[in-house]
Amino acid sequence: MPRPPRPTEAEERLLAVARELTALGRRGAALADALGLLAEAHAPDGPLPRAVAQAWLKARSSKSAALALAWAREQVRLAIEELLERTLVTPRIAAPTPTRAWLFLAACEAIAQEPPQAAADRVRALLHLAGESA
């Protein structure tokens, strides 16, 4: 039986972020802490965006690699969803929690394309959409 391939750096980093988010949720941390963690992980010059970009390029020729990377990213989205479900505020966007989690993940991923000084403003905007004050 062939051995499964080793996880890529991107998968390992995404799964580490998912574990950290889950730990924050279990400790009852504020959504601001989770979004701060996500924004920091997706910093423009950080290792996660670079690793994910490289992994996606390599995964274009491998369905298994693409699925593994997508699965790792989905673990991050699910961790965000769990955090959102624990918050007791009314969100300012009328969308189901899984959709809001996807939007927040996509927004934090986009921080990698922004100037580093824009991250704090983006996190404040996400907190506003989540129904929390920054």
C-alpha cells in the first residue's frame, strides 16, 4: 500500500492556524483575538501566504494535492465558523454562519495583498460586520 504524501508546508501552516483558532474558541476568547490571529497569519510578508501560493501552483497538476490543500483551508473556515457561533452579538450582515466564516477567511486571506499597515483597519471592518466593536 503506498504511503500518503507528506503534508505541504501550506497544509501544516493552515492546520496550525485552525488549531490555534479552535483553542481560542475553547478559551472563550473574543472574536477580535481570532481575527487578529488570522490577519497576522496572512500578513503580506508572512510565510503562510507564500506557502499557500506555492502549494496552489503545484496543486494545479495534482488533484490529490489540490484536495489536501482545500481540506486544510476548510479546517480554518470551520474553526472560524465555530467562533462565530459562540459569539452572542447580532451580525450586521444577514448571512448564515458558514457563509460569514467563508467571508471572514477570504477577507483575511486578502490581507496578504494589502499594505502591512492596512491590516488593523481591515480587522476593524470585519469586527464591525460581525456586530462587534473594535
